[in-house]
Amino acid sequence: MSESDPVGQAELNVAETIGQLMQFWGFKRPMGRMWTLLYLSPDPLGAAELGERLRMSAGAVSMTINELLKWGAIRRTWRPGERRDYFECEVSIWKLVRRVLHERELTLVREAKERLAGALGTIEAGAVTTEASEVLAFKRSRMETLRNLAGVGEMLLGAIDAGEAIDPSVLQAVVAAGAVEPNREDP
Amino acid sequence: MSESDPVGQAELNVAETIGQLMQFWGFKRPMGRMWTLLYLSPDPLGAAELGERLRMSAGAVSMTINELLKWGAIRRTWRPGERRDYFECEVSIWKLVRRVLHERELTLVREAKERLAGALGTIEAGAVTTEASEVLAFKRSRMETLRNLAGVGEMLLGAIDAGEAIDPSVLQAVVAAGAVEPNREDP
DNA sequence: CATTCTTTTCAGAACGTATTGAATGTTCTA
DNA sequence: TAGAACATTCAATACGTTCTGAAAAGAATG
């Protein structure tokens, strides 16, 4: 099947490349590889064929397929007479990216923001502590910066998610938040 | 030191939160935790203190410090009389993000683009193959889309790296590239 | 309803990565 | 130069994740 077929080989190379990109983006490599194979195929492929071409066990194929289904990256289809399932991929990469941004990154940033706000609350509670109020004020201000950054991230992701173009002024905010506070002290 | 100190605890919470974000972004969690501790400290800290507060072994502390130094996320400083090293963090988060975008993501995307171009070349070489030319054309076109997307990514990263605001029209290109090709065929 | 085909599940194996802690290296002081 | 203080390295190990393969479950057919 694939002993010395240059085209099939090239497809596997592409699959591997995309697989690595996906892995870098926090997904499992097999997901990227499988999606790519479908993306390069004019018609749907069956689980058996996918497993054979990617050298994956039936179990791994099943798991990977289900994860891809969960993300809406592939769809199940059927052929008239045939018994087994076939799969075709979601072609719109932009749609996929947006979904991940919405369901994963946005959630993550929101959680982080809340946790940061929580820590800030603890600090501001003016708890009885041994630290000098000067030091405390410093820490509070740094935590505020982090929480604000999380807020900016949330806004950015929300904007992309809503399909809005990114407002450059928002990016300026990021720059500003990070560039302030030149950190000078010498006792 | 940290038995029931609410402020210290809050700091560790923040460190943990940022650590998880960093891990999600492809770095090691200890890196984020250590950077955060320095970010929340008015003056530089020594390796021993960092290890103690984060409950890391001396070895782990050393490795983490070196990685942070490599990314320019912290700097080595010294105190007049003292013998051991102290560390202070890079405060500009934007500067850090840009550096990573430049050294890591950009490289990654470039490599991917080249590999995709390579595969495309193989296909276009019109190798003797058993596949119908129609199928071949389909695959070629899909590979072109992927390569073009990589190109757009490269441009975006380059723009951010150069400090330019993101041109919304570029984002449009992403949308277009992914949204085209409604994938219809029924034999 | 039994048979056959296909998919899913899951315990265990394999793998890669992170962490430890003792040994080694380095740098300063006396 | 010897010794002390500190930093670094690295083999061993602990840990978590992914993959396998066989068994179970599910679905269509005769």
C-alpha cells in the first residue's frame, strides 16, 4: 500500500507536520495527523484505512476519532450500502481555531483571572502580617498588573471569538501593562 | 516560614496560576512559578530561598534558573558583600512574549511551511502514480491551502514581532483561506 | 435469534519527561 | 593552596501520559 508511493509518502509528511503543530498547540499529535489525512482526501475514509495508513492500533484510532468528533474537527458519514462508518473533516480551519479559542483558551484565562483576583483579595484583606506595608503595597500592585493582563487576554480572545477584528489599541494596553514599573531599588 | 502566612500563601497561589498558564504555553511549570515569585518580590531572591518557598530541590532550582536565564526572563544580580547569586525578573511581559514569539513560534511555523512546500513539490513533480489526475489536483490544492496558511501565520508573527499592530485584513486572509472550498462531492 | 462485522473500552505495557540527590565543578577567602 | 560556600551536572528514579491488544459491547443481516 505505501511501500514506495511518493504521493502517499508526501501525504504522511504533511500529516506529520500538522501533527507536530497541533501537538505544540496542546493537542495530541495523532489528532493532527488523522485530521490531515482526511483533509487531503477527496472522499471520506473509514477507521480501518486511517489506522492502516497512520500505523495506529484500532483502539488508538477509535480514541482519536472521538476526540476529533468532540472538537467538531471531523464528522461521521455513511455510504449507502456500506456498514461501517466513514469520516470527513471540517474544512474551515478558522472555524476550528475559533472553537478552541472559545472553549479552551478563554476558559483557561478566565480561571486564571479569578484565581488572581482571589489572591489579590487575600492581600487586600490587610491580614495581620509581619511584612512592611511598603512591601505589601508592592505585591498588591504587581498582582493587579497580572490580573489586568488576564483581563486583556480575555478581551482579546473574546473579540476574536466574536469575529471582530483585533483593535490595535487593545494591544497597546498589553504593551503598557507590561512595560511600566522599571523595577529599580538599591538599599 | 510558610506555615500559616496568608500573604505568602497568596503568592504561591499566584505562582501556581501563572505556572499553569506557562505550562499551557509550552513551558515547564516550575519556570512560571519561579518567575512569578521574583515578579512579586521587591528585591532579588537567592537560589536557596526560591527552592525553599517552591519546595524544589537544589538541582531543580538550578535547571529552572538556567532556562529562565536563557529566555531572558530573569537576570543574575549580586549584592555588595554577599557571595551567592541573586536573581531578579524581567518585568516587561510584553518583551518576554515577543521574544518567545520570535525564537520559538516563528521558527516552528517556518519549518512547517518549508516541509509543506516540500511535500507540494513531490506532488507537483507529477510522479508516476496510480492516482487519477483529478484526485491529485485535489490534494495539491489542499496542500497549497495549508502552505498558504503557514505563510499567513508567519506574517502575523512577524508583524507582532516587529511591533506593528495587526492588520485586520491579514486576519481576513486567514478566514478566507479556511472558509473556502465547501467540500462537495457525490459520485 | 444467532452470526458477523464494527466500534468501544480498559488494564497493562511502553514511552517520554520531570525530579531528585549525590557527586562534581567552580569561585572566593584566608 | 586548602578549605568553605555555592552552583551545576547527571545517572537513577518517579511520574504522568499515550498506546496496545484483547475482550466486551453494539449494530446490522439472514
